[in-house]
Amino acid sequence: MTGKPPSLRWRLVRGLAAAQTAMISLAGMVIIVLVVQATMEVPNGNLAYELQALDTLTQAVARDRAGQLYMRTSADMSELRAKSSTLWFIVTDKHGQRIAEGTPPAGIRPALSALPLVESASFDVGGASTTDMRASVAWVESDAGQVQIAFWANGPVSPWELLRLALPVLWQTLLIVALVSVSIMLVMPFAVKRGLKGLDKAAQEAGSIDFHRTGMRLGVDEVPAEVAPFMQAINDALARLDTALVKHKRFIADAAHELRTPVAILTTRLSALPPGPLRTRLMEDAVRLGALTGQLLDIQRLDSGTMVFSRLNLAAIAERVVLDLAPLAFAAGYEVAFETDAAVVHVEGDEVSIERALTNLIQNAISYGGRQGTITIRVSAAGTVDVADEGRGVKDSERERIFEAFHRDSKDGRGAGLGLDLVQTIMRHHGGSVLLVPDSAAGACFRLVFATPA
């Protein structure tokens, strides 16, 4: 799989926003249809045509030079007169000046006497079921000023005219839809983020899972119910891995403990052999086997977190390890040199672990130093220890992988490849590091760097 995986969060945001926008748009269209339908079915007749007629009459009202009201001739007025057989109107200004056209039905005339008191109305007389007994009254702003128009007109309305009348409602609906859609797009990400907060927390917990720590589980209390089974399946898998890891560690520890006694017996019996090259080789192999056993126990001890830190004399520890391994180095054909800047170099650490790290480096020098020259162990006052040999050194192609577990020299192939990886692990537990010193004069030089002298 390539590329960035799709975001569930934004898929939810887009889907929900599109769904709500579609629903709001549909509701707006329904409202428009209902409004248009209402204009066609009000009790007082065809409201759409009534509004159209009022607009035409308002535009036609004007005053001549003498200030008298008159109705201008226009295409709309001509069309209104032609289509509405029941057209009549009375236009009155605030001064009582009046113009009229058509004849109001006899039943409507008594109601017209109350026109000065009417602001706006649409009515019928006596529950009339025909348009003859209906009328509308409204005060409007015209070119002649504010006038009152009492009228009635009934006729067909074209779809385009209905659309023109409904256009203001349509624009308002579209504006509401746009505002709501933008609001949804702005608010929805926060709502979805809040809903997926449990997944973010679970992702952080998953990122903190460490192979060396058992009992790690992902929280399922705050995740969505649809994801909870998946999270529980992961927790079940972690539980199975924990069980397997505990069994694996127990097996390694038990195997290492069982090997210690046979290796010790083998070493004792080999030391009783007459001196010679064969005895030396066998002793080296026995020491290497004992070192492997110790490395397995050290790995188990580091994983269990049983190290005890205290104030230590690094120079004294290094000297003791050198004295223990010097006979093996001499038998393999090396000279051994021990140098220290000071008799006391304090560091904070676990004594057993530091001894093991130094032992592994010196044994590594014995194995790969070419059986000639001098192995030099140097302790500085700054809290570093160098272990250098005069062998063929480390190839550039091997430098990047020299500290990897189970990595061994491509030509020699001896050992299990755990020594340098264990040294690196020990130094990390001490807040320090181990490095291969570049451009050493001859052979390989490994340096232990402790965080700070104690």
C-alpha cells in the first residue's frame, strides 16, 4: 500500500455535511413549493395573480402636470385588462383625490365606504363563493406618492410569474442553506474530533507499547462502540504475546542456569590438560560458551529490571576485569595494557552490568584482534573506557550493523552476535552509549561513554 491512508475523520465530516446540506436543500425546496401552492389556494382567490395585479396597478399610477392622478398606459396594464374580466380598481391618495375603473360588485360597494379606515385587507362579503364578491385593499408607494388601491382581478398566472413571485423566498432559502452548510463544515470537524478522541488516545497507547514491558493494553472505555471489538481483539492478541514472552524469557533463564554448571565443569577439566595450542583453543571455546551463558542471564536480568545503581569506582572495576581476563589474552598471543588517568573515577551504575560490558568488549578484542599485538584498556577521568586492539579492525560496510543483535563478522562467523548488542543495552540503561571510535590508529577501538561522572 502506498500513499497516505484516507482520513476517517474527514470522510465522516464530508459525509455528514453533504447529508445535512441535502436535507436542508430538500426542505427549502418543499417550502418553496408549499408557498407557491398556498398562493394558488388561499380562500380569497388566486393570490399570485392578485399580487401580480397589485404590482401592475402600482406601476401604472402617476400624476399629470396639474397634480391629478391618472393611470399610465403600458403593456402590463393592457394585458391585465385583457385577461381579467372582473377587473375593477379605485385609487385614492391621502388628499382624497380618486380615480377608478370598472364597477365593483353591488355586494362590495357598502364595504368600500370604510376604505379610509383600512390599511391592508383581502376579503369577501358574506362568505361569497365567487370572485364577484371579493376585494383587496393596500396602501402602496407609487410614482404619484403613497396611494390606497382597492381592486379585484382574477386570471391565469404563468409559471415564470410564479417563479418571479417566489424568487425572494428562493434566495432566502438558498442563503439559509449556504449559511447552515458553512456552519456545519466549521463545527463538524470539532464534533467528529471529539467523537474520535478515544481513538486518538488508543493510538498514543499503542505507540507506547514496548516489547520488553508486559501488561500493556489499549483503553476501550472511550472508543466508539463500533471500534471496541477491534480494540478488544488487539488487547487479546497482546495478552497472548505477553504469555508467550514470559514463557520465552523463562526458558532462556532456565536454559542459561542449566548450562552454567556443565560449562564450569568443562572449564575445570580443560584447565587440567597439559599446556599447548589445543588446550588454549579449547579454553577459549569454553570461555566463549561461558560468556554466552552469562549473556543470556544478563539479558534476562536487564529485562526484569533488577539492576541496582550505586556510586562506583570505574577504574577499579576495569582493573579487576582486566586481571580476570589477562591470562586468556596472554594464552591467545596478546600483550595486555591497562591505563587510567586517575585511581578513582566515580560513576553511577550497576556493578555487575558494567563488569559484563567490559568483559564482552575485552573478549571481543581477544576473538577478533588477530592473536597479535596489544589489547589496551584505557580509563579516562571523564568517565569513558576504551578497549582497543591491533587487529584488522572493522570494515566500513560492517560499522552500521556492528551493534545489531546476532550480527557476526562475515568472515569469522564466531560467537552468537549478542556481545556488542548487550553492551549497547547496558549502556542505554546507564544513560550512556558505546561507540566504535573512528580513525583509530590500528585495529578496532570501542569506547564506553557514561552519562556523567558521579
